[in-house]
Amino acid sequence: MEPIRVLIVDDSAIVRKIFTQELSKYADIHVVGTAPDPYVARDKIARLSPDVITLDVEMPRMDGLTFLRKLMKYHPTPTIIVSSLTPKNSEMALEALESGAVEVLAKPGGSYSVGDMSVQLVEKIRAAARARSYVARRRQERRDEETRRVRPGAVALSQTTHKVIAMGASTGGTEALKAVLMEMPPNSPGIVIVQHMPPKFTTAFAKRLDGCCAIQVKEAQNGDSVRPGLALIAPGNEHMVLKRSGARYYVEVKDGPMVCHQRPSVDVLFHSVARYAGANAVGVIMTGMGRDGAKGLLQMRQSGARTIAQDESSCVVFGMPKEAIRLGAAETVVPLDAIPVAIFKALEDRGALAQSAAS
């Protein structure tokens, strides 16, 4: 199997050197070149045809976001956005993901050591190399009007106060989660989410979703209640677990070892949902590389929860859902645009069962 051909685009000579040295340690990755700005990168892309590009968002002569949009129009290539942890850069990185980038990575520094960065960079490059043409999918993905028509309304969800929806995603997940959350009505059950992202990026991601969804979306803080009409997103570099006190669900946000090379980890969240919500939960595992969340989703199903996996055709990377399906953790497998309906159906079925048991 041919190694993954990588082009590094960054104005920092130190970053280009570090990335090249770290990536050269892996037999399945080959750095074919580096570029200090988008103009040099343009020429090298045409000459070297890399499989994956790493791209800084702050660049001389042309910013990384403008370059990415041109790249996706004329020479679409799986691209990983590399950015320092600032609010401005976080916003730009999210715009880049909306424009077709498949992953985002925090530059070394602060809480991210070079060692941690290199491991994550390798995993993201492997994920990006497996990604299908994101731009082509974005062009063809227009929501099915039938999906909108069959979505249950407020009355159908009126008895879901004590339900919890748990969702997990990685590569391609920012746009996939946005597509699902935009379909959730204001009275939907409380939602807890793990999306693999660095710190501060999750803050910007939550704010962006809050501005375009009917429900409230926020980055979780320790002790936040899980309530109808609210989605809580685990902060980058911290695990989030569901807890229960009487009839109240709430979250704990905490440090801890990485699980499946991730912090936050979908598995950590799903295991806690299985323990504290059981049959009152619906679990959803979405696009992403690796196996994080598969075992947790299986435990959720075994605890009586309804479980859903995104299908291969609509995933940017069919890794996490594939593993969950292989384990028998997914009760239902549907494309991205059918996930909201699958969630509502699971909630309605659970409501019907509860009413039947009470009568």
C-alpha cells in the first residue's frame, strides 16, 4: 500500500520542520513537500498531487480560508486545518470546516505538547486520507423534503421530558451534527454531545450552532442540567459524563486519561448514559475515524436504550459507525438526513411503551 502523500502549508519554518520530523517517523505517511504560503502551495499541489494537505489559517499573502475555498473549487483535496488556540482562529477554523476541510488541529503549545500533537496529527491525516470527496457530497446534499414532512411536531415530543439524546462524532462531525441539530424542535429532549475537537474550538462551535438552531446549544460546564431544548457539547480536552440526582440529569466535566486516543471520548459519555439513563436514552454515533463510542453504544443498547448509527454512504469517514455496527451496537442504521426522523421515532416508540406499561 502506497504511503499517504502529505503537503504541509504553514508560514512558520519551525512548524514545518516539526511536522516533517514527526510525520517521517511513520511508514504509512510521506511528506512530499512544504510551503510557506498559499502561492507556493498552489504550485506544489499542481506538481506533487498530495493526498492530504495541512493548512494554517493565518498565512501571508493570502489567508488560509480564502486559499481553502479556491482549493476546493479547482483542486479538491482532503485538508486538515492547523491553528493556534485563539477565538479568531477558532472561528476561521469552523468556517474552513464549513467550506470543505475535514479536520481541525491545535498547534503545539499550551496544553498540547509536541508529542500529543504528533499522535493526533497522524490520526487526522489517516482520517483525511480515507475521507470521500467532501466537496462533492456537500454539493449533492440537499435535504429530502420528505424528511421535513414526516418530522413529528411539538405534541409528539411533549412526553419526552425525562429522555436524553446522546451523540458522538469525529471527522466530518461538525457539519453532520449541525445538520441534525438544526432539525431538532425547541421542545426536544436534552442532548449531550461529544465531538472530537481541541479546546476553545468547541466553545466557538457551540456558539455557532446556538445561532442557527431552534434549540439552545452551549459548551458544557460542570454541573449543567440536561433539560429539554438544550444541547451540551463536551469541552475540548475534557471528558463529559452524564449523572442523575433524583429526576434531574446533569453533567460532570472532568479531566482523565485519553480513551481511544481521545479526550473528550464518546465512549466515556455513552457508558455514563447507559448507567444513568438506560432505557430513557437514545444514542447516535456518527461519522469519524476509529472506534471511539462503539463499545459505549453497545452498552447503551444492552441497557435498553435505542441506538442509531450513520450509514456508510453519508459518512465522511465510516470508522466509528462501522465499528458500532460490527459489534451489534446499532439498532438502526440510516443516512445522515434520516437521523432526526430516526431519533423522533425512537422517542415516540419509547413513549408508547411507557404509556402501555402505565395503563
